[in-house]
Amino acid sequence: AQSVTQLGSHVSVSEGALVLLRCNYSSSVPPYLFWYVQYPNQGLQLLLKYTTGATLVKGINGFEAEFKKSETSFHLTKPSAHMSDAAEYFCAVSEGSNYKLTFGKGTLLTVNP
Amino acid sequence: NAGVTQTPKFQVLKTGQSMTLQCAQDMNHEYMSWYRQDPGMGLRLIHYSVGAGITDQGEVPNGYNVSRSTTEDFPLRLLSAAPSQTSVYFCASQPPGSPFSEQYFGPGTRLTVT
């Protein structure tokens, strides 16, 4: 069965600082990995995804994530945080064959001026 | 394209009442799903459907029913609401033939059961 662990339910950074949100997964087959963002009182929207090929994936708003099979990780980074990045971020895994997504518990990102 | 729409946006129910949360999409997506979001729990899959007439249970199906009579609509029914069903409910859809494409989420329904 697939599962996702997000380390840190709340991360606080200063504006301009590096953002690092951690995600580790468990999957019995090569996984598809996703990061979604949820702004207050809204639904989720896709930031980026890894399916196959290049392990460094670039997404919207300057975010990127690197798939590391040996570490079963898919950490999300952004070099310089902006106030508008304040949101909740969810890592998710799919084993592909059945469309089912399994989400982590989420990490709330706070950006301080 | 309206995308994924959900009604109502807010609802308060008394214990034991029933109601239907509506979800519709106009993108001709075959796959649709319902999640509930609770603080510190992330999103948990309730039910999903891979096409009209086909539904299956997710991680937390108890207390909820679904049906899929058309490609566009995927309503979620609470037969006898309980306080444990207080949550934010999200509907999502996904394009056909592509398990690794993104899911498109609706704006959510915030349900309170007293």
C-alpha cells in the first residue's frame, strides 16, 4: 500500500529565505508523485508532479522538487520565499494503475516579513 | 469551462439528518472522487468512480453513499449525519486514460453536524 509522510506540520520562514518542505513516500511500484497547494478557503491546485524521466521537476511559482528513489523522498524547495507562498502544501503519491491518490497530512507554510 | 463545481458551499445539519453534496464537472473527465479534509489529517478518499455506473470505496467510506449515473455528476449522500462527519468535503476529477495527470479540485463544501 502507498503512503506519504510529510515532516513538519508547520514551517515558518522569512521572506527571501529558502523554503524546504519534506516528503517521504512508500510505494510497492514506481510511484507518481505530486505536490499540491491550498490557499486559505480554496481547493487544491497542482504545483508540480513527477512521473518518469528527469528527477528534478520544476513547477509553478518558482517551486521545484527532486525525486530521490534511494531515499524515497520528494522534497519541495523554493530558493526565495514570497509572502504570497503562505499556504498549506500537500504531497501525494499514486501507484498509477487505479487513479487513487494518497495524500500526506500537509505542511502549513508561514512567511514572515 | 466552469471546471469542478460543488454545492452548497456551507451547510449545517442536525445529527440524524440526511443530505446530498453535489459535484459536477464539465471537462468530460471519467474519474471523479470525493475527499474529506480534517485538521492535521490531510485529505482522505471517501469514494471514487472511474466512469458512469462504476463506483468504489476509498479509505473512509462509512456513512457515505455515492452513485454515478452520468459522466458529469457525482453526488455524495450522507444518510444519517453524525458529528464525526463535520469536515470540509472536496470533489475532484481527472482526465481519462492518464493516471498520472493532475486531479482538478472543486472549491469545497464546509459541513457542520451539530
